[in-house]
Amino acid sequence: MHAKDILIEAYARIREEVHATVEGLGPDDLNTRPSPDSNSVSWLIWHLTRVQDDHIADAFGLDQVWLTQDWQKRFNLDLPRHDTGYGHSAAKVAKVRVDSGDLLTGYHDAVHEQTLTALRGLTAGDLERIVDERWDPPVTLGVRLVSVLSDDLQHVGQAAYVRGLLQSADA
């Protein structure tokens, strides 16, 4: 198995978990925050998808799906165009609300397709390419891909946990 195949498999796991977490939730559960300073399922899934979209597009010299496929307009959030949710205050987290899980999974699926297309074209040498010189040491493509993977898996796990809290409260 080549490194790109492992990455493709890992990113597919994120997609599976996003769908499993969102499936069957209505707007109330998607947008509920367990406490005033915590994140909702909607915010967590939106944020992890925005990070993947932003970072993969940047690393591969692509346009963000958020902007090119009108997802920004479909979500219609009161946030700046390029906002990914990084460093959001509780007030900004509250602005990320959706009427349907289909919006979240649709956006995630579109980003996932762009990610897969980029990963399928990878060679082993590509993973050593520097994609961000703002860090010491500079960040390689391989490190960036694993960083996004780690961040996304953490956030989808958090979203699944919030789902479980909400469902246990309803029981």
C-alpha cells in the first residue's frame, strides 16, 4: 500500500464519520450547544469541512469548494467569506446554524471529492514539497495532510460526542 492509498483511506473515514454523526438529526439537534461555550454538531462539521477545504485547496493550488460551488451562499452565514471557524468566540459559533444535515453532508462530500482528486495524483516525492514556510521547520505537504486529518478526526469525534449527549438527554 502506498502513502497516498493510506491517506485516501483515512480521509474516507472522516467522510463516513461525518455522515454517521449527522444522519437522522433535525435542526434542533444539529444546532443545539450543550452549554453556552460549547460547539454544536453543525459548527463542528462545518468547521472541520472548512479547514479541509481551505488547507487542501491551499496545499494543492486549488480553489476552495466553499467559494467555487456556492456553498458559502447556500449556508448564508453572517461570517466573512474565508472564515474557517478558527478561533471563533461563542458568539461566532452561534452564527453557524443549518436547517438540514443535508447541507452539511453535501458540502463535506464536495470537499471530499476535491480532496480525493488531489490525493489520487500524489507521488511519494510530492509529500516532501514545502507548502508553508511560516513554521520552523517549514511544513511539508505530507505533514499538512496528516495535520488536517488529525484535526478533522478530532472534530468529528467531538460532534459524535455532542450527538450522544443530546440523544441521551432525550431518552
